[in-house]
Amino acid sequence: MTIFQKLEVFVLKTFKTTLEVFLDALRMSPNAQGYVNGSVTELLLKQHLEGLNYEVKRIREKWEGRKHSNHHGDFYFRKKETNDWFVLESKGVKSNSEKWHKLYNYENLRKFLYSHSEKLSWIDKTKDIEDQVVDWIFTHLPKFLNEYKESLYDYEEIQKYSKQNRTRETDKSRIIIALSTYSRDEIGDMITERLDYLASKIRVLETHFVSGVSGSSERTQATPRKDEFNVVSIDIVLRYDEHKFVFANPNQLESSGENAEHLQQNYIMGFVFPQTDGKLKLDLTDEWFDNFADVCATLSTENAVNENDMQIDNRNIIAEK
């Protein structure tokens, strides 16, 4: 059977429908696409590690009894011909980071790059940092100094601001009055246009660690504890042109301000810079590695999980031939 025929049979047996309906349903559901993308990420990550001579086992999602507090990851892994098993968690980058930080406005972009200047390889620390940031924007994103000079506000903020009784005119009120004539979709299109322009020169790599706080999780806040897994893998495909994995030891990441035993929800890991030749330049902070062996070098036998505690998912998917 061809791959197309295998897919057709799979869709018919699993979803009781045709490929055309399946594709239309997938297109209509961003949530379904995200779930599939997560599954693709995990499969490619497993293949990537196995290609590096590691043994990889999936961790069972539904445990027999209470889940072990140090096994809240997706995979167990160990270097072949060694005894120590470790836990790996697989995540992706925040999908709307640039929009969330409102980097479609010049002032937000300038302040953001200045705040994270230590993550920018093109910054010369012996010279004025803010001047370098402004020069970089002028050179690479000149529209922010002319065509995109005035700030944009999202539709909800425009509506909320417009309902307030304000008598004094300000730059913000003047801009919002002008924007209030546009529909939600039109405002969204303006923001998207600027974000697309921004992404042509710089893309933000930001984590999004969100976890539940049920009693069984032993968490005091809605982010993972640092001892739940030994390594976290981030697939940066949403900001890259392929599935690419970068890794960190959670104990080397800055702790949450609320509880030192927990991770923060968001870390700015670095940036991706599209180049004129079509290649992508990756700037990462020192805590993140694109070489799996480098993050494994931060682990020791004391970090390994007890093999007797492991619960491995041994389910197999049997494909029709």
C-alpha cells in the first residue's frame, strides 16, 4: 500500500469518514492542529534521540496508582550501554509571543530588545546598548520609524478606551479615535501585517510552562517543579523552518519568584534572525543547548530515576499493511 492508501484506511477506520472530510475538519480546528503538531514533535524528538544512540521509552500517561512526583515528563531516556535513566519533558514555544508583548509597536519593540540585550549576539557591551538597538531597528525594520511609527491597539482595548469619558486629548486618544472606525477584523489585519514584517527579521523564542495544581502533582503554583523531569526539550518549529530541538536542565533555569522549587511560566530563550541568504541564525542564552550531549553533561548518576519506579507505555500501534 502507498502512504496515501495507508492514510485513507487509517482515517476511514479511526474517524469513519473520507480523507476530504478529515482534512476539512483539521483545517477548521486550530486545537486539533496543535494536538497533532505536538504528537509529531514527540515522534521526531524520539527519533532524534535514538539517532544519537539513546534508548527512549514513553512514560505512561495513566499510571497504576498515584503518579511518581519526579516522572512528570514524556520520555525516559538513557545512553545505550549505560544504566542511568532520566526523565525528559517535551514542549513547544509560546505561539503568540510577539503579539503578547505588542512588539508590533516601535516603543514596545525597542524596550523589549533593550531589556533582553544580553541575549543578542550583535550587541557590543562596550558601547551604548540603546543606540545599538535603535540602529538595528532602523537598518532592519525601517517601517517602524515611518509607516508603522504610530502605535496600534487591539480591538478590545480600543472599545474599552472609547467608552471612558476623557476630555484631555493625548497621543493615545488621538490614535484610538482614528482606529475606532475600523472593525475587529481590520484591526487584526493591521496587527498581523506588522507581525509578519517583524518576523521577516526577528522572531522571539519564549517558553510557556503551564501545569495543573492538583493535590497529586505536589505543585504550589501552575508551573512545573524543577524536580519533575531532568531535561526539558523545546521544539522551536513555530519560529523556525523545521522541527529543531533545544534543551535545558531545569535546575539551571531561573526559579519562580513565588517558589524557588518551581520553574517560571515564561523564559525568553533567545531569538531567531532570518538572514538575507534565506538561512536562520539562532541566538540562545547559555542555559539552552542545541546539542543534546551538552545538556546530558549537566546530569549525574544522582539525578537518575529509580528504575523500579518507572512505568513505561508499551502500547503499540499496529498499521494495516
